[in-house]
Amino acid sequence: MESDGRLTRGMLIQGALGEGKMLQGSLDSSGPRFTPLVVVELASDTKEEAIAWILSRIRDQQQNGGAELLVEQLGPGVGAQEKENPNMFLVGATRQRLLSGAEEVGLFKECNDGSMRGFTCANKHNFKDFEGDGDSFLNMAECQYIIKHELDTLRAKDETHVPGHTQVKLYPGKSIIRRLQSKGILIQIFPLHGQEELKRLSFSWYKKVKLSFQPLDNIRHYYGEGQALYFGFLEYFTFALVPMALIGVPYYLFDWEDYDKYVIFAVFNLVWCTVILELWKRFSASLAYRWGTLSRKKAFEEPRPGFHGTLGFNPVTGRKEPLYPNAKRQLRVYLVSLPFVLLCLYLSLYIMMIYFQMEGWVLSFHDEEPTFWTGILMFIPSIIYAVVIEIMNLIYRYAAEFLTEWENHRLESSYQNHLVLKVLVFNFFNCFASLFYIAFVMQDMVLLRQSLATLLITSQILNQFMEAFLPYWLQRRRNKKMIRKVQKRRTVEEKELPLAEQVRLEADMSTYLGTFDDYLELFLLFGYVSLFSCTYPLAAVLVVLNNVTEVYSDAFKMCRVFKRPFSDPAANIGVWQLAFEAMSVIAIVTNCALIGMSPQVKAYFTESETQLILWTVAIEHMLLAFKFILTFLIPDVPKHIQIKLARLEFESLEALKKKWILMASQNVDRWMVERDAGLHAWRV
């Protein structure tokens, strides 16, 4: 009976696929009818009628409300087992469908004259690298992004619920994919790796250790602009730290015992943290223009999958969608989330005071009987505190995600902004509060240097372990069984896994959650080197070494540990630019205060401490004014790119004007023909 049930199920799904055929673990000589680009995995208990309906909507023509994509079911792999999920489907598209999709999403490509313009099928031969039918015009990441966009725009027509799942309600205009995700029917959608291209990228990126720039264009070609901008910023930040590191090494060696000679280094920090961020904006604008995302219009944001509310009409789109009162959301933010964040900050402060008690106990113990071992013991409280900080940051991150989800933000951008704000406030306070206390309350520069070094080194070691070694180890354990199973069936001549096995292997990989944690780590490192590195000049050296290993570990994770993420057509690093600029403002205030506290400066104000404070505040305000003037004087976009963008806008307006003139002349000609015909009929 069980065998008959499985047979019936297979026949139903096969019928839903229509002309498509199942991809077996060992493909026959004819191969698949299309290039698989994206994998869609449904829950194993999804009803057959729901699967048939979903597949038909994916394959239907666009004029009928479908995505007009190609879809085939993934067949069983080598030594298939009962626990394998049969509801895995490969999605692709015809060449013409991908080109029309590129026009729909507003993809920018390079023209024959070197400018970047929005792609249109009507002018496709005016674009560089468009040859023949355009087989190689779009790269794999762009094709996968287009397919993801087409799947996301699938909307319910007159269905009231998903067939076979009466509890999953639908209404006209509702995004089908988002509803399936929120109800657990759709487990995951992910793009497939291109094995040959991935091998080439891995070799040029991390497998060959060399002193050179990262292959940003290749990264962008494979992973998209968002990932390439992150690695570009990581590389830029690393090179920007080199001057500080070169100054810091001799400064550290010659002034090791003199903890008060940090004025010159603090002045350098003031200029450095302002200039590098302004120059980065110009560099990122150049990259974004070269990649075609600088002038690309942002797509209209749809509601998040987890957003819920009472059904109503969106006045912008005219479609039905959930509506949630903004006043109710603000009450949740200010009456629940804000008090919770303040409570967490209080707990962080309480733990910090416990750390200082431990520090005082160890110091008194060392003073009573100074030995080599008591000297080592003096570093233990800082190490314990650094580990506790990382644990608290991790726990708080989960709490912040839960609260932000509970606040029920409609848009993904709003959700991300609130999450970033919560996480940044707590991480900043948790990581730097003790350093501020030591510097400005205790005014102990020796302890400040020791604490900064311990916190920085310990956090770097923990981050490398958590981000590189642990995910790789877990992934190897997860994949070991499947690799052994496949190797039993592979011949010596075979060098790659069969398609079905490769898909299931990638499906079991960890999901890449985006660049949030990566930017957060760089933000904290930027804080360490810009706020207090004048008292510990080797901080820049340690961060440079960390960033070099970060490049290789992040590249390794992207290529070997995580699923391939969908391309993110980003034009900049987003809200993180504001976060880094806010940190640079705090750095100016902090370094001015440290300069004012230095013995060299205090020697000029021996009679009046009030004058010292006033002069320090005045100089700090002047430097802040200089920072904002510099921000105004250095344009975010280079002049030659501004000219190209202005020329593109002018040509677009001229083309639109000619189009309207042509339409008007055609209407006049049509009116004159109709008038003459009417006069002729009247005379007759």
C-alpha cells in the first residue's frame, strides 16, 4: 500500500510538471532541457494539489498571471533514502525570458559608447558584449536575480486559499511566495553554484596567497554588487589602516614606558577617521557606476513575509494587503522595545562594575606579592570580561531580532534599520563603556592600554573561531555522510558530483544571512582604532592582521560553507555609512578629551582647569565644524561620473520629448484623416 501511495504521488506531481521531465541522479545523455539556476524546496508534507498549483503558476504565461519560467522536479539521488525530501524543484528560464526580465528589473549594462544604461530589448544590439542571441550577455548571478524577482512578483488571482491548505488564506494581489514562506510551505529558495566559475573565483580569491587586490569585479560577477561592496570596503579599510599601523609601530616601541605621549597620535586619529570615510564614498560611487547600480532606480518594496494585520487596500498599488496601525507599532517600540534596551544597557553596566571589582582584587593581590604568575593573573579579568561581552552581544542579538519582528514592520528596510539601531547601541555600549570609564573617570592610561589590547585580541580570536572554523567544522560533519555515499558510486574518471547530489548537498549547507554581522564586526574594529588607539598604537597593526585573515576566511566561507546568496544590486553600504560616520564624530570628541587630559597640554593650564576645559571644547567644536565642511567640499560622486549621469538624464529626457512629439504628430495626422473622411461623407 505504501508503494502504491508513493507511485500515485509521483504520478500526480509528474502530471503537474506537464512537459517537464524529472532529473535523475545520473542524468541521461540528452541532459536537462534547460540550465537549472534556482532551487525551490517545498515542505515534504505539502499536498499534491498545492504542488500542482504552484508549479502551474510558475510555468503559466505572464499575461495569465504566471512567471513564464521553466521548472522540473529533482529526481532521487544516489542511494536515495526515504528521508530525502521529494519536493525539490529546479527553476530556469529561456534566453528571451531572461532578457525581458532584465528590462523589467531595470538592469543597467554597459553600452558600446562606454556609458551605463538601463537594458531594453528594443536596443539590445547597442549594448556591449551582446552578440548573436545574447547567450552570454547576462551572467549567472543576474539570471538568478531575475528569476527570484519573477517568483516574488507571482500574485494570487481569485484564489481564496492555497489548494489543499485551507488554512493558508489568499486574496487578489497577495504575493504567493511570501505567503508560502510565512506559512512554512516553502522551505527555501536558493541559487545554485556554478562549479567551474566558483573554482576559478576561489583560485584567484583565497586559494593563492598573494599581496594583491581582491578580484572585486569577479566577486561582483558571481555574488552581486552587495557582496562585492562589502569586500571592497573591507579591503579599503585595511589599506586605510596601513599609515596608522606604520606610525603606530615605532610610536609603540619608543614610547612604550611613557603612557602620556599620545597627543600627536590622537591628532592623526582626528584627521584620519574623517578623510577615509569621505574618500570611501567616492570610491564606492565609482564602483557602483562601473557595476551599473549607482543610477538604478530602487524597486518598489513589498510587505515583508512576516508582516501581518487586518486586510485593506494599499492606496499606492490599489491592491489588497495587510494594514497595521503605525500608532500601535510606535507604542510597541517606545513602551516595550525601548525599556528592554535600557534594561540590557543597565545589565551591561552592572557586569562592567563586577569586572572592575575583579580588576581591583587582582591588582591588590599583585601589589602584595608581585611575581611572574601574578603578572599573568592581571590579564585574566580582562579576558573573562571580553568573553562575557561576546556572549552578551550574541544573546542580545537574538532578543533584538525577536523584538524587531514583534514590532511588525511592514518593509524589510524599516525592519533592518530598527534592528541595526538596537544592535549598534547595545554593542557600542557593551564593548566601549569600560574603556570610556577607565579613560575619563579613572583616568588610568596604563589600565586603558591593557584593557584595549585584551578586548581587541580576545574579540578577534573569538570572531575568527565563530565565523570561520565553527561553521566549516559543522558543515563538514553535515556533508560527510552524503560525500561518502556519493563516492561509493563515483568512478575514477568523474570529477564532479551528479547534479541531483550537488543540489542536495547545497540545500544542506548553511544559509548566508547577509553582511550584517560582517559590517558590525568592522564597525567595532573601527571604534577600537579611532576612539582609543592613541593610547595603544599597536591596535591598528592588530586590526590590519585581523582584516587580512578576515578576507581569506570570509572568502572561504562564501565559497565552501554557505549556500550561494542571491545578488543584491546595492549602490552603497547603506545605513552602515551613517554608523561609521557617527563613530567618527564620537572619535573626534574622545580624542579631543584625551588630548585635553594629557600632561603636555595640562602644563599650559596650570592655574585654571576651567580654561583647559573651555579650550578643549572650543577645539573640539572647531574640528567638528572642519569635518562637516570637509564633508561638504569633497563630493560623494567624482566629477566625471556626475557628468556622465547628467548626460544620461539629459538624453533620457530628450528621448522622452521626441516620443511625445511623435505621438502628438501621429494623433494630429489621424485626426486630419478622420476629418477629411467626415467631410467627404458629408458632401456625398
